[in-house]
Amino acid sequence: MTFMKPTAFIKSILIGFFCIVSYLCQGQSNRDNATVVLNKDSIISSLDGYRQVFYYYKSTKDNPQPLIVQLHSWSYTADSLKTIGLDAIAKNKNYNYVFPNFRGVNNHAKACCSEFVIADIDEAIDWALKNMNVDKHKIYVVGYSGGGYATLAMYMKSRHKISAFSAWASISDLEAWYKESVERKNKYASEIIKCIGADNKFDSLKAKERSPLAWITPVKKRKKSTLQIFAGIHDGHNGNVVPISQSINFYNKILGDYNEKDITKYVSNENEKTMLNTQTFPVPDTSRKLANRLIYYQTSSKKIMLTIFEGGHELLSDQAMEYIEKKNGDR
């Protein structure tokens, strides 16, 4: 019979203990998410009579509560219920929550941040303001990937006074993303062509019409809004689909439109190239984390913030809300 050394025996017990704890915590998290029963409703578009479905959770508190507006990703509809935990956060905090469909999958002419998309999301917010007890000073728009793309579009074109925008793994330049998708030989190149209605040919002018990077920034309207842009440094590599340049270029564009004079606030071409090519960046302070992820690069100016972290094509829901509330919780 072989006996285990005491230290090895204790180590095995500890590993087993932490595995059990991790399993139980994950199970609890799944059960919490499963208990969020979302209501479903629909509204008719004022532009073309399209019936837009949406899902929601209504706060049970008597006093006005924040509204989380989650925007679905590129390839999924609201019916997919890929809420990424934002519905659970809303329920746990007893906030209001709306998850609109805004023309569904981005593979047709009325999708891809068209005027119909902007109107659909605005009208979903209208519904929430009318039917929920919403704190109008705490409306939060959150999305990743195609939802991050839509979040940037709402920052530029929504008619609502929105407190905070949290955009993750975002697309900002449809022309650049088309070229990147062609290079990667993925499905998005053909879907972009379908979106911009270019008769099966790519049209750069039509792509610009759907690109927040090319739009005029509503500086006066958004001067009290926060915009937090997050990107995982490995996005655009190894099967991830949206290079971090899409986030960096939009951040720099907004700072320019706000007439930021301090050049150190911008992401330099050299720093952008380093992060894109090496998927890393020299970090003087490794204690700065996003959840348990290293923050490689973080800069901000005039209520606009960019964070490049250890990760890929994703959204960290808890951290998205933490950053939003850090800037907006006392308003």
C-alpha cells in the first residue's frame, strides 16, 4: 500500500474543497439567473409598423429606480435571451431592465444601426419610461459586440438623455470590419454587404452611413453622459472577431470631437500598434484589475474612458455595472 505524504494529503483535501466551493458557487449563480422570469411584450415602430418584441423586468420598489437597457449582439435576437447576467443583476438590485430586439440579427438592410434600429431602441426606452418607475437620471445602455456597436450608435444618435453607455468589444467602423472579416474569411463580410443594401457589392459610402466612427458627435447633448469602452486585448486574434482598434479609434475620435488638448489622453499610434501586434502592453501597476483580469491600458478624459484588459470578445456584466455606478450612482 502506498501512503500519501501529509503535505500532499492536505493539498489534495484543499484542492477538493475549493473545487466543491467553486462548483457550488457556479451552481448558485446559475440558479440565480434561472429565477429571473422576464416578461415579454412588443411595440409597433413609428417608422414602418414593425412589431418589435422586448423582454423586461420591472422594479418592485416604490421610488424611481435605474433602467438597464441591454442591446443584443450581432448574430442573436432578443428571443435568444442571451442576457449575459444583466437581467440577474437588475433583479438582484431591483432595477428596471429592458432587452429590445431592434431588428434582430444584423444581416439585412434595416439592421446594422440603421435609423430603424435607433428608433426601435429609443421607443423601447419610451415604453420603459411610461410603464416603469424609472429614475430618468440613471438610464444605462449596455452591450457587447453588435450590442457594443449599437451602444456607440445610441451615444451618437439617441434622442434620450442617457446617463451612461457601456460598450464592450464594439464595432465602430463597418468598412474596416468588412476588410478584417474578408481577411479572416468569416461570415460577417457577407452579412455586412446584406446590411448596407449594396446589391451584393461592398460600398464604402454606405458602410460609413452605418459607422458611428463617421458620425457627428452630439457634444452638447452628451456632455453629462459617461461613455465607458472596454476591449479584451486578444479580440481580433485566435477566433475572436473584433480587433481592439475598433474601440481605440472611436475613443480617439470622441476625444478629438470634445477638443481634448492633452495628447497624453489619446492612444498613440505606437501604443495601439504594440497592443495589436503583441497582444500585451507594459504594465507598471499589476494590482489594477478588472475582476481578476489584468488591465493593460486605461485612459480617460471628459467622461470618456477606454479600458484594454486581459480577455477576448466578451462582456463582464458585474464590472460593467460597477464602473457605471461608480460614475453615476451618486447622481
